[in-house]
Amino acid sequence: MRKLLAFLIIMLLLLPFTGCRRDQDYDLDYSLVDRDGSNSGNVEQETDPDSEEPEGEEEIDGSEEPTLEDFFEPVYVTVTGSSVNLREGPGTKFDKVGSAQAGDRLEVIYFMEHWINIKMQDGQEGFIAGWLTDAKLPQPDSANLEEEILEVVP
């Protein structure tokens, strides 16, 4: 048993001296190249200085920087209450800025514990009670109904 323990200790001590070394230099490619190897058009590929392509002829693409909407599909909720108030903040203390009717489909900006920050089809943003949508968020107690506290994570 002592021999096995001594062997394991020696192996653990030798482990940092094997495998990848710090002096190895790896070049990582962070470009946005599609899996099939084609450039998505949003990133200029580096050109080989020895290539025979004439200088000064750059490809003009006109595309803009990608945004989060380019990578993620929007999430929607459907109003289940008959008529639901749209408010400035996550609570009934906040002013009413609009309303939504049963069956309205609203784009989600983000979810909270009981409230949902949404964008209506006309572009208006606000908060809606999550328990009155098909998201079925829990209905808060009377203290949280008036105002939900938004905690910011540092």
C-alpha cells in the first residue's frame, strides 16, 4: 500500500512537467468563419501578403456589426387575462402606459420573478404581470404585487 501511495505522490509531483508547456505558442483564430469554411461577410479575413491580389481593391460589403438579435430568436408570451395593464415598471405602483388583450402575442425582453419586460407589436415597451400570460409565472404576495425589487448582480 505504501508503494502505491509513494507512486501516486511521485506522479502528482511530475504532472506539471508533462503535457502542455508555457513556452508553446498557439495562434487562435477568433474570426467569424462559418462551419463550412465560408466567411459570413461580417469579418474581414486576413490576406496573405504574398498573394497576387492587387492592393486597393477591397470588397465593400455594407453589412453592419452583428447584434444579439442576429444570434437569438425572439421569445414571445401570449396574454391569457381578458385585459392586462402594461406598466412603466414591475409592479402595480408604476404608471399604466398601455394595455393588452387576451390572445395578444408580446415579445419578451427579459423575465423577472413575477413580471415580464415586454415589447408590444407597435414597439411600445413596458412590464406585464407574468401570471396573466402563458408563461405562468407565480402570482406574488401583496407586498411584491406593488413593486418587485430588481437586484443588480455586480
